[in-house]
Amino acid sequence: MRLSGFLVRKFGSAAVERAFRMDYARRYASQRRLAGTSLILIWTVVVIRDWLLLNTLDPSILFHVGYVRLAGVLGMALPLWLMWGPRAFDERWAARLICVVTLSCWFALLGLVNVYPSVRVGKEIFPGFFVVLFLVFTLFRLRTITAVWLVGLCVVTYHLIELLQYIWDIPTPWTHWSTNGAMVLMMYFVGIGVCIQFELAARREFLFRRALRAAKARVEAASRLVRQQNERMREVVREKERFFSSAYHDIQQPLAAINLFIRSAQIKLEDERAASHDLNVIEETARDILDMFKDIQDYSELGSYVPHLSPVDTQAVLTEVCEQYLEPAKSRGIDLRISVRRRPPPPIESDHALFKRALSNFISNAIKYTSVGGVVVGWVEIGARLRIDVWDTGVGISPMHRDAIFAEYYQINNPGRDRSKGFGLGLSIVNRVVGILPKHSMRFWSVEGRGSRFSLYAPISKMTPVIGTDDRKDGACTSLLNGRYILLCDDEPTVLEGLRRLFLSTGAMVDSAESMTGIEAILAADSRVPDVIITDIRLRDARTGIEVAERVRQHFAWAGTLPVAFITGELVSPHALRNFAEPFVLLRKSSTPESTLAEVSRLVAVQRPTGFGHVRDP
């Protein structure tokens, strides 16, 4: 057996040791109280037995025995009474009170040894010592260190009293001292061994319960996290259901209108009547669908967008955005203006495109929900930050909607999904923009029925923004495509034909193919070097537009790196093309034809013109 099984060591941490002592006192408080009460009850019963016994044997010593018994009861009762209070839960106080109870009983027993008839001591008094030792070593559950010195003091005083009786010639049999003293000493060592095992077991159990509580706490924390994740997942599911329900409705409505007006236009054309109104409605409705998909595209791309911070001319952006929304505001009969100040606002450190988009969404949202009054754009310089405010006199936002207005597809007072009020992505896009831009934040204030103020906070830049000039108009840009050779690839025949006609209308020469096989056939014809490659990203037969572009670039490697315009209907981030060699541009099928032509023209404009004679040298 290892010696460590009989050694009691404190915990290495003082905090853990204090926690153990507190736990030890709380666990055994009731047991200690019960043991002390039992001791007093036994003592009282023995007092009655003493009165019956000594009244017949020797009534002269009855009062002496009674005084000793009374002193013992008082010595035990007072600390036991204190143990019924909160001191029982403090190990130091509890140990002290138990020591007082034990010593009071022990010394009372030693006093009885001196006054009791010597012939009756071994039979009447000596068992009391064993009862006290039993209580100390078992029911009182004293820690080992306390039991060692307490019972050690009791054993020493017992032998000292026996020795004094021998010295003072008090008639006491020698065998009484030797046998009873030896038994007391033996019980001392056995009791200490029992105390050691009790305390070791208590310490192991404390560690086990502590580890169990910690594990339970971790499990509960993990359970809370899982519940939170499940709640978030349920919220995501609800948002997706709301998104798809709203998107389905918002797509079905204009498609139904387009079908109806196409039918009306066909009837008018068959009757040789003008159908320009129907065609205008179809065009406007199709533009609504494109706008909706552009919002979805913008919202999706923000997840992987890396902001490009630079000094931004705040006044120029405010003016540009307000001019952009002057006509929509006039069409609704409301006023849109910028608050006049003595000096222009300072430049800010931001991403020009994201800042402009956030401000545009604020103003657009204010115009849509304002029917009377107007919208005012202003700014306030607050320390090192600039606050841009968009005030409106619209419907306002009730408190019940204020936590939900930044959710996707959430709209106030639009149960019929009126497309003139947008698609519910404006404020959610602003919320994402603010989360992407460092040191930017957003606040809003609103009174239902009176209007709202949305504020965008941005850090003031210490540098002057660089003002770029680009006088090239979209018409001039598209004229750059005249005479250029364009290679098209799209697996959707109608889209491919539409793109072919679009670029033919600019005077460009166009070859088109629906797959890699068609591209290979064009390359085999040894045609001229294309000025630009325009391809869809997803093609049939598990091929991609990236592979098509790389194949064409490889075929004409001697002509340099050809520009590529990827056009897709998927929510693909430009970050996904980070490994593709520039120059290239990512276009959306939801873009307007004018925007597509302008982007392709800009891509071609920065490249060296190839011309008709740009062929491989023999």
C-alpha cells in the first residue's frame, strides 16, 4: 500500500482549498449539529442514571457529580447553540465550536473520574471516553489536522489525570490505568487513520463534484449555444422563406404584366395599330425585374467585398446622389434638397462606391415613403467624424418595426408588395455596408406619422481627395466597338443571339458559339485575333467560361493577354476570379444593354488596338 494513501495534502491553489473548506462545512453542518445534540441527550440520560445509582450507593457525592455534569452540559450547550446559526457553514468557526464541545465533555468526564466512586469509574465513566472519541472521529467529521491535536490533547490529559491519581495515592488499580489507557491510545491512532481516510475521500469527492459541475456548466453552455444556433437557423429559415416568398411574388407580378402587355401588343400589331405604349410598359416592367436582381446581386457581393479606402469628396457625392434622385422626387411631388451651409463638408475616409450606395439607399428609401413634404440632406461635424443626415417627412417608423427594418425583404406598410416602394433590400444593404467599412456607423430616429432621420457616421479624412476627370460619354465609349472583332460564348441560345445582335448594332464583327466545341471550330478556321472575349461562366458539358477564355488566350498567346468579359446570371463574386489573369471584367446578365456596352467598351479602350492586320507572322 502506498504511503500517499495515508497523507492528507492541501490543494495547491489557496482558492480551491478555501472552496473545499466551505463545501466541507456546508456538507457536514447538519451531521455535526445532530451529533452534538445526541451527545447532550446521552449526557442527560446518564445524569438520570447517576441519580438513581448514587442515591442508593453514596448520596454524599451526588451533589459533586451533579455539579460536574451541569458544568459539562453548559460547556457543550453554548457552542452547540451557536452551531445552529450561520457559523456552522464556516469551517474555522465550526471546528472551534466542536473543539469546545469535545473538550467540555472530556474534561467533565475527567472531573467525574475524580469524584465518582473508584470501583464504579471503569464501568460508569470510562465508556463515556469511547463515546466522545467515536463522535470526534466519525460523526463530527473533523479534518485530520484538527482531530490530531484535539484528540491528542484529550489523550494526554487522560494519562496525566491517571498519573496524578497514582502520585496522590488515590486508590486506582494499576491494571485500570494500563488497560484503559492503552485502549484510549490505541483508539487515538485508529481514529486518526479513520479521519485520514474520511478526509481523503471528502477531497476526492470534492474534486469529482467540482469537475462534474464544471462539465455540467460546459454542457449547459454548449446547450445554450446549440439552442442559440438552432434559433438562428430557424430565423435564417424564416428569412429564407420570407425572401423566396417575396421574391417569387415580386418576380411573378412583372412577368404576368409582361405577358399581358405582349398579348396586347400582338393584337394591336395584327390590327395594324400602334403598340408603343404596350412596349414601353414591357420595357419599364423588365427594368423593374433587372433592378430587383441588381439589388440581390449587390447584397450578395457585399459578403466578399474588400473596401478600398481613400479620401472621398463628400460634397461631390452628396450633389451627385441628390441630382440622381431629383426627377423621382419631383414625380412624387416632394422636394429634395441639400441643406445650405457656409462651407462644404470635409472629406471623409471611406470607400467611394459603398458610401455612395449607402447614401443613395437612404435617399431612395426616404423618397419612397414620403408622400407630402420633402427630403433634406445635411451634415454635422462631430469631432473626428462626420455625420450625414437624411431627413424626411414620411410615414415614420413605429417602435414595433424598428428592430426589423434592416432585415432582408422587410417593408413597412406594403402588404401588397407595391414595386414602387422597392423590394425591401435598401436598408439591409446599408446595414451591411456599415459593417464592412471601418469606423463607420449608422443611427436612425423616427416618429410615427411625422418622419425619420437616418444618419451615417464616417471618419473625417486628413487628406484632400483626388478629383478624377472622365469626360467620355457612354455613346463615345460604345463607338470604340466599331470594327472590333468580338468572340461570344453562351450556352443559352436566346441570350447568345441577343448579345450577338447587341454588339452587331455597334458595328462590331461577332463570332458566337454555344460551347467549347464551337469555340474550337472558330479557332480552327484561323480567324483574326479577337479584340475581346465575352463568355458566360457556366456552360454545358461541365465546362466553364474560364476554360474557354484560357483556351482562346492560349491559342493567341503570341498576341499578348486578351481582355475577357465574363457575363453571368449567378451570384458570383469577383473574388472568385482572383486567380484569373487580368485584364477582365465581371458583368451581370441583369445589367442593362447600355451598361453592358459601356463596360465592354472601357475594357477594349485600355487595350492596344489589334486592327485587321493583327495576325500571326509567317
